Amino acid sequence: MELIVLGCSGSGAGPHSPASGYLVRAGDTSLVLDLGNGAFGALQRHMDPFDLDALVLSHLHPDHCADVSGLIVHQRYHPDGPGKVVPLHGPTETEVRLAVAYAPSSDERVATDLSDVFTYRPFAQGPGAIGPVALTSAPVDHPCEAYGIRLEHEGRSLVYSGDTGPCRELVELARGADVLLCESTWSDGPERPPGVHLSGRQAGRTAREAGVERLLLTHVPAWADGPALLAEAREEFSGPTELVVPDGHYTI
């Protein structure tokens, strides 16, 4: 598998990066994990959106799904379209929430039909597959319904934390993974609220407890000190650890 970072800025787009978005290629299959502010533009640098095989949304905060509306417009109205119907894996309310976001007015939101663009596959239905890629999810600790995601292909595994505070569910989901793509939003400290995000230290501890091979830190806000978060993670996890960068390519 190959991971391409479309955006890695936490909590919203920053001056040098879109918000969360990640393109994963596995053989001839291409899927996207999250599509936050600015990520759809970056996606077009790396592939034709009409070739997308699936979209996977960890949760429905705007910095992880705001650009889905742009994808809808592209699929419907691009001169080379319409595009194929794309499987969309996500939280329970994904279908309704995206319809509300795209609806032309509040009066029309219930009637908004996106079935020509997406077929919805809620995580609550259990494990799934995207072509040859096995997909497993687990609920994580965030103020809304949110999931960590595990992708497996030909013996290799990538786990994406989404947004979460420290939780055993993420540790178990990431058990023995080749790569953990893990949020690291703020520095460690007792004043941090529980059940929202991970510090660099907590991301490193999660990687160590899960026994992963490699840790990639993401979701660093524009105002945060990325190198300091990386140093925290390395104090807890002795394996290869780095901060991802926009348009970065990582082999899994």
C-alpha cells in the first residue's frame, strides 16, 4: 500500500496544508480517508477523482468532511461526468449530514438525494471491504460519533486514528500494524480535556502499547509546535516516528 497525504493540518486548514485527507493506493484500488477543508483540491494533483473507488470518513466534523460537497459537484457536473457511484463508509448519520450540508436550503434538506453519487455503508454494519482491501473500524473517544480505521492488503496494515483521546479501542485496533497514522494535536499536560485529542506523548504511548512498526503523526494544528510533539512521541515510542507533510508519500 501507498499513503499520500492530501492534508494534515489539525482542526482546519492551515497556511501550508489542507485539513485532514489521505489517499491510499493498494494495487489498482484507490480510496480516500477523510476529506477536510482543502483536501479535494489536493486530491486532484494526485489522481482523477472519477477513479476513486471509495471514500471513508472517520467522523463528521468539518475538518474531516467539509470537501465532500466539492466532490459531489465534481461527480455530478464535471464535463466528463457524471462519475460512478462511490461507496462511502462512515458514521451512522453520514447520509443525512451530507445531504444537509449540500442542500440548497433548509426547506429542501430532507429531500436532497445523493444516491447518484454515494452508496452508504455505516461502520455499525461491521467489517467491510473495498475491492481487495479489508476495512475494520472501532469507535474512539471524541465528542461526536468517531472511528479509528484499519486497512489491510496483501499482509500489510495501515491504521488511522481519526480524532480521539487515549482509548483502549484504538490500541486494540492498531495491534501489530505496520503503520499507525495517528493524530497529535497538542502538547502533553494535565490541563488537557479528556476525550478529545491526543498529545504527542499519548500518540507515542498508543503506538508502543499496540506494538506497531512505524508511527506517523498528523492532525497538527497550524499554531502547534510540530517538532515538540514529535519529540514527545519519540520519548514513548522507540520505533520509526515522523511528522507527515502535505503531498508526502509513505510506503506501507
